[in-house]
Amino acid sequence: MPKDITLSNMMSFQSPRLKDGNLIADDGTSLAVNDHIYLVCEPPGEPYYLARIMEFLHANNNPSLPIDSIRVNWYYRPKDIQRKVTDTRVLFASMHSDCCPLASIRGKCFISHRSEIKDVDEYRKQRDSFYFEKMFDRYIHRYYDVIPTTMVRNVPEKVRKVLVERWKYLLVEPQRAKELCSQMKECKRCSGYCATTDSVHCAVCGHTYHMNCVRPPLLKKPSRGFAWACGPCNQAQERKLEARNTPNLTPGTGNSNDPEDDVFDDEEEDLSPRAVPSDTATPSETADHDKQPTQEQLAWARMWPMRYLGQHCRVEDALDYDDRIYPRAASRIGPRHQANVNPWHGRPVEYVKPVEKKKPQKGGSKSAKNAAAAAAEAEAAAERERRPKWVMDEPVGYIRRGEDDGSTSTLLFKMPDLPEEDEEGEETEKKRVENGESIDRFMSDASGIAEALPGGGVKKWTVNFQDKAIELLYANDFDEKRALAQLGKMHVMRDLKEPRFKPDEHKRFEEGVAKFGSELHAVTKNVKTRKTAEIVRYYYIWKKTAKGREIWGNFEGRKGKKEVKVRDKEHGTKLVDDVADDDDDSAFDNNKAGERKRGFQCKFCNTRESRQWRRAPGVQPGTLIPADKTTANSKKKGGEERWLVSALCRRCAELWRKYGIQWEEPEEIQKKINQGGGRAWKRRIDEEMLKEMTAALADERAEAAALAAATALATPTPPVLNGTPVDTQDEKKEPARKKQRTEVNGSSKKGKERAERKEPPPPPPEPPKPKLLPCGICEELEPLGDQHLVCRDCKMSVHKACYGVGEQRGANKWVCEMCANDKNPTVSTVSPPNPHSKMCTHRLQNYECVLCPCHGFTDHEDGGGAGAGDKDLASKGSSRKKIPGEKDKPIINNHGSHEDGRKVKEIDKRRPKHPREPLKKTSGNNWAHVVCAVWTPETKFAEAKTMKIVEGIGTIPVARWEQICKICENIGGACVGCHVCHESVHVGCAHKAGWPMGFDIQPVKGSKRDQANIVKLGNETGSMTAAIWCPEHDLKTTVHALNEISEETGQNALQLYTTTYKQADLTLTGTVRKANLMTISTKASQSHRRNSAGGVSANSMANGKE
């Protein structure tokens, strides 16, 4: 059956030649320069690459030959650069290009700038439509704003005209975009364009001046934090001060000295044409930019629609075709970036021996010796003055090139000196040949005594033996007899330094090579009794032996072995993956699958029927999965097990390849949206996925309707599903297996007997496995394994690093600090009353945080172990307002029996009925959430590594306890501010509501680096801050998650911040620290009582908690 080319996304070109600048595919698709396309990725199962066509490339760069490749400019998806974006159609531009073959094209798409789209929602409903508004530089890892050149205003008119003609977009830093798009700044004095780098802004009148136009000229701009005022404004201010301090003694003449008139006169005087200096013209006016560009420059400019015009270049640079258009991190101009090069005097430097100082003669007076030394020094200085500038004294320890002083190397051998060359040179050549023959004769004679040397002898080709022989020949002035006599007395180990291993050392050496290969440092550690130099010598002799070839030749890590293994793997993959498409390496061939009776199953939706199958992400070629989960049903007649190929169906592949979305049922996504609560970011993600799934279903129905209409007119053919022909509806009256059995046996008795047999009873259901909950602090499931702990009693789930847990012998025996306190009570579980809370005015017997009103289920609410009075109190306390995003936790029935009637042990009755919240002890014998303690700036930990003993709660300002939380609208607890708008919110409320929480790193000036703790996380270095953001803010900074790992320390971000910034002062004892905190909180409480007479202050409440 021929393949249906309409099912493939590959674009085929029968005649790849340009027609009117366009490349026409076989299906009629037209491609031109600056069109956007999909390209197959590596590996083929991942989402498509997106790119812009820059130019078409002919084979061998010959325009007469067909086109075989294209040059493209890449776009990045957010996940390609580790960015989390809810919109699936957002891309990031780049300034990176590559050459790709035509066979890699997988379709055409549309990418526009955000400013070109009027309605984003309507634009996103269109298929294959994407947009961008930022650019990512892969080399310096920075983001830049992309602005259209038509929006640029703050540049000279000539520059603006060139920008609009040559470029479509500009790449600028975020703070630079607003400046370029504002009104053009002109100098008040010369009316020329004012660039930010060489102009100043008057803080009084608002005018802008060139730094060279003011009098006197400014050498540098004012420091940050200082304002500048122009001369007329300063003079006007001085006149106002003089008029205020000087009485007016002449009546009737007060209006003649009006400051405004004087200011006007001064301005007119300053702005007079003769006052304007002749050197205030901007560089764009003086430079010659009317030079016509070359064809190469024009072709290069047409390929790139954008260029960099940020803070590290001048706007006049856009006029130069040869200027670098790529982003740059900083300017490399200045003495700090230049090499220290000695001045060039016109000739190479010549070194001469310095003048030797004469030793003072014995005898004579001290003054005479000093006078003689001074005279010698003066004579040497005069000698140096008379020299040319390129003649200098030799530096100390200087050795001329090609010479040696005997301290750096030792001469072992040199050929005999040759006589001076005569006119014909025959004598010299004859002597050279004789010297060579004599040395060869000597080495041949020496080889005969190699195996008879004292110490066991050596092979004649041993390097140490040959080196010693040629050294002795040179030392004996090429006397062969004396050299041979001395060579015969050389000991193998003492003189030749030949390594000889003992049997046990030789055995450990071979074991080391078999284990580590040619990593001789590791082999040395394995031998233990030999130096590395001896191991190296012995290795290169041993590897040529038969045993060496056997061990080293069979080492798996050897380069030759790796190549053979890769070749075998590729050969095996081709044999296993026998249903791959010959043309499209990202899809499967249905015809091959039908011939080999191979079935498929979608990795995302688990369907087994599709018109086309494509490769799934993360699946190695040839990977098979069982057709049925149970072993009994997965075997055919004859005991053969049935397997399927893990792939993607056409619908899931379209979603995944084009938009990077995994298929989910719309009903399931709608449930997630309804259960999302206040988690705004998660809700937005789910809504975006729901839109994409709905659009995919609509496209699938439309395609199915079109296919049905086409097949109704054509001759019906049996469809192919899972690679096997499927019967039509009329032929499905009886299953195929039963029809075959009836025809072969002639009757259906066996079938009736099997039908009459009673089916075996179903197996008992397996007990439900406990669901693994994410960490209660970072709310992530990864990392699992020994890093993920679950409390044995309350089932609280945390990570070791997030909760500050040390090494544990058994992860299944770990208990949290609250459950450990239940067994051995050391800290109170009664929370203090909060007079500022509308919902908690009594004490509850429970573990609760003193920094926020967010608490989990209490024992009274669960109905266990409390009297009626306690239940009433609990019911009153539980009438608090529910925090958005807070979900109801499952309650386990512990009234003596399980839900299925099983008896519960006595020890289980006393266990908590729900997972507790991650709390830590405070210095006041209370409890606080880990996130509350970390995100509250005033609190510290007595042990930051384990996060034990929260200190400093009493030092929190009183006003923070009285602020109303934006989420729960309550004043119970200490609030912190949003990192952007400073809106008050409880840390616990923000954590439960799903607000973005993380760490922000701000760079620190070099002058303040000694005063701040500097950390490095990811690509950022600076001071670290724990921050909270409101969901409605558009985060422009990098938010480091709690579980982000630091490459330098190996800690996650939470550990790094806690150990760096939250460690209490260990130079003081715990008692002294607590006394200091109590003193601070008492003073604050006394100052606050004056303003809160008749009521309990929030700070006194904090004292009780501390």
C-alpha cells in the first residue's frame, strides 16, 4: 500500500529552485526569505524548533545547482531557556543562526511581535501562531526588550531615518526602552541631540545640556543620588536668598531687580551664538556616513531584522554598516581592559651585562668607601644614559634564548662536531656519514649485552637502556670500547631506573588497569607501594606484552571499544526499530507495521488507534511495552507475549510537537481549574491548556469530517489501524477469532463448553497504597529517595534540606519535631491568645504558628479526645475565614476501628489524624512555620543548618503585628510586604494561597562587597533576599525557587539563604542572646504603651510568644 503523504509533516521538493524568490514545495506551500518554519529537533521526539528563514543556500555554493539547505535564525521556547511561562505561544527571539538541510523542514508557522497584534486572545486562537517581545542571548545569558524602530523617538532625526530604513526592531535593556521611546532630548544651549552618556538634566528647570556646553564644562556626571542644576537656576536661587536676607531701602525700585528678568537675561546671554563653542557638534554631524555600502554589507543587513542599540553603544553607531549588531555586556574600552605594553623604540630590545660593582678595598675609612661606591654608581648611571633606548640591562636570572646555565637542563648527548665546510662541502658530508655509521655500530654492539646486565637484564629496545648507552658514549668522548665496558656494569634498577614489580604489586597493577584503564593516578592508588613515575614507566612497557594486550585490549572504556559499542548499538537499533519511516526519522511507517503485525500505543492518551504514529519523547528507538497489564491476558495462543511500540498518536503529536503540550482530557483540566482555589498561576496554566485541548479537539473533528467526505467519493478501502487492516462495520457481525474456529472445526461445541464454564471469582482488591505527598515547605515532590522523608506518626512529608534534617539511619523511622515532642514533652503546645485576631481569642491545645493565623486541623475539630466544652471552643475557632487556595485535608477515622472494620492498635489512637504542618520550636517554647521563620526578616536560627530554635520574634516592630493581611483580612500575626507593591500579607497565608515565593538576588557594588554576604545561585551573584510577590505582578526578575540547587555549595536555595543570612550570633551564648532580645522587645513595648492605653499591645503579645 503506498504511503499517504498527507499524513506527514515533511515538506518534499521535487525541484528545489527559486521561482520569483520563492521556494515551492510539492504540496504547494511557498517559502520565502523571512518566513517562519518548523524544523525537526534532536532527538526527533521533542517539540519542533522554530526559526526564520534568512537565505537559501545552493549546493556547493553554486547558483546553478539546486538548493539543498537554508540558513535560519532561531527562536527559543520558554522551556529551552528554563523560563516558566503560562502562555504556550510565547517565544524568545535570538541572534543565533545555523544552516539546516531542506529535509529538516516540518511546516510553516507565523511569528509576530507583540506590538503588531491587536487582540492577543484572538491571535492565539489561530493555528501555528506565535509571538515574541523579548530576546535571549545564549552567550551572556541576558534578556533584552525588542522594540520596533517606528516607536523610537529619542534619537537624532538622521539616525531615526536610518533605523527605520535598515532595521525593523531594536534590542535594548529593559531600562533603556522607555528612554528611547520618549520625546527627543535637545540641548538647551546648542539645540543638538543629547545622549544620556554625555548630557546632564537640570533638576530645577527640567532642561538638558551637553556636558561640554555648560560653563565650566563638566568632566563627569553627578554621582548617583545627587542632582544637578544649571547656571541660570543656581543664580536665580542665589538672588532669592540675597533678596530674602537684604532689606529693600529704595522704595519704588523693587521691580527693577526681578529675579526672573535676570534669569531670562542670563539665559539669553548664555544662549547667544558667540557663547556656543565650536566643538559641541555631535559625532553624528561630524562623521562621514554618506559613504555607499558594499553589496556584502547590504546582504548582511538584509538577513537580520534587528540590531543592538542599548546602553553599551551610541545611537550614531547605527549609521555604520560595519558596527557590531549583536548584544554586548559592557564596553571594553579603558586602561582596565588594556594590556601593559612596553613602549616601542623602533628596534627590538637588546640586553647587555650590567656594570659590575667593584668590591671595596680592605682598609681605608668608611667615608672613603661610601664616596667610591657613589662614584661607581654615578658612572654606571652615566653609562646607561649614553646608551640608546633599546639597550637595557639584563634582568636578574635572564638566560639568552638557545643558551643554558646548567640549572634548567643537562646535556646527555650531542653529535660530534663537524669540520668547517670547504668550498665543495664533500669533507663535511663524509664526516657526517661516518659519525652516523659509528653510532649505529655502537648501538648494535650494545644491544648484545642488554639481557646480561646485572639485576636481571632488560630488553634491547628498552628506552632506559638505550638512553644510558648513548649517554655513556657521549661522556667517554665517543670511545666505543670504554663506553661498552661501563655499560656492561650498569645495574638495571639502580642505574637504569627500570621498574621491577613484585608479584603482589604486579597483580594489583593489572587489577587497577582492568578497573581504571589508563587512569594511572587511580592505578597508583590501587598499587599503593609505587610512585606515579614508576607506574607510568612500567605501564608503557607492560602494555606491549601479551598480558597487557589481553587486559588493555578488553577494557570497555577504551576509545576503540567505545566506537565498536556505538556501532553495535546503532546496528541493533536499526534491527529493533524495524517500523521506522525511511524518510521521516520522527515518524513510523504504517505499511511496515502492517507487514510485521506491530501495534502502537500513545504515550499520552493511551489510545491504540490513529491514522499516523510518531515518535514519543523520552522513548528510545525500539522500546516495547506490554499490550495488557496482566500477564495472563498479554499472551497469545502458544504462550507468545504481545508487545506494542510506545509512540504518539496524530492528535497528541500535533499538540506536543507544535506547542509543547501534553494531551489531557478537557474534563480533567476543568476539574483542576475548579479545584485550583487561589493558586492563580496554576489556574492560568490550566486555563491555557484547556484552550489548547479544546482547539485540538475541534481541529480533529474538522479533519475527520473532511476525511469522511473525501472517502465517501472515493473507492472504500479497509483502513489501517495500529499497522493492521481493520474490518468494516458490516464484517463485524462475529469476532474474527470465532469465525476462524468455526471454519476449522466445523462446529462450535468447544466454544459452547467454554461458555458454560463458570468464570473464576475476581481476585481480592489490593489495599490502597498511601499517596506520596509533596514537601510541605517547597511544595515539590522531587527529589525523592532518601531526600524525601515522611513522619512515621503524622505522615508529614518534607525534604531533608527543606526541614533541616541531618543524616538518618532509616527514613521510615523518622519522626517530626512535633511528634517527638508528643512522646517527650519539652515544649508547650498551647498557643498564646491573640487579642488582635478576630477568630482566635482563646487557647487551643494544638501546634500552631505564632507568626501567622494559618493553622491546620485541630484535634477538637476532628472530634477525638476532647470534651463538649472543648468541642464548642473548637467550633468557634473554626469559624475563621477560609484562605483562598486552602484545601480540606483528609481526616482519618481513629475511633477504635478502621473504615473497613479492622481493629486499630492502641498506639494508633494517639497518633495525629492528619499530616501536621512543618513547624519549628521557638526560644519562647512555642512553634513557628519554617517558611514564616525564614521569610520574616527579624528572626534568626540558633542552628541555621538544622533550623532549630527560632529567635528574634520579639524584635518584630509593633506596626507589623497590627497590619491587615491582604488575603485573610485579619491582623493576627506579623505581616511582611510584597517585594514590588509592599502590600501586607502573612507569610503563611501567601504560602497556602500559592503566591509566588522565592529568592531574589541583587548585585552588590564593589565598594560594598566587604559589608554584605555575597552568594552565587544560577547565573546571578549578589545579595540574597527572601521575597513574596502578588500574583498580579509581571515578574521581570529571576525568581529562584526554594529547591534550586547551588552549583558551588550543593545546597538548595533555602539552605543557602538560611545558613548565610539567618544564623544567630554564635559569639554570644543562648542565654545572653535571649536577654538581649527581651531587652529590645521590652523597650519597644514600653514605647508602644503610651499610644495603646487600655488595651493589650501587639508587642506584648509578641513578648508572650517569644
